[in-house]
Amino acid sequence: MESAIRRLREAIERDVRYGEVRPGASGGYVFGAIPAMMMYRSSVCGSELADVDLEEMIDQSTFPLLGRTDA
């Protein structure tokens, strides 16, 4: 999980630099949300996430949390 969180953090920090994510929007809870949802799907639903599922999860949950307020 540490690798996934590190990659997620790098991607979000890059998006802050590009102006796609508002500065200060990312924190510990944000970096834990996607891995927590992945573990939930794996343990409770008994399924692994396909790439398309992960993309939808990020598009529908994480990006709205991080998005710019002026967009």
C-alpha cells in the first residue's frame, strides 16, 4: 500500500503544480481514501479493481475533492 500511496501523492502534487488541483487540498485522508476503497472492494466485495474501475473511482471521488474552486 505504501507504494500506491506514494504514487498517488506524486500524481496529486504534480497536478497541484499544473494548477489542476487546488493547493492545500491534499492531506492524509485524501491519500488514504483510494487505498481504503481498494481494500474494501477486495475484502468485502471479493473482487479486485480493474484499471477502468480505479479510474472511475478517482474521477468520481478524488478529483471532486481536490478540484480547483475556480474551475
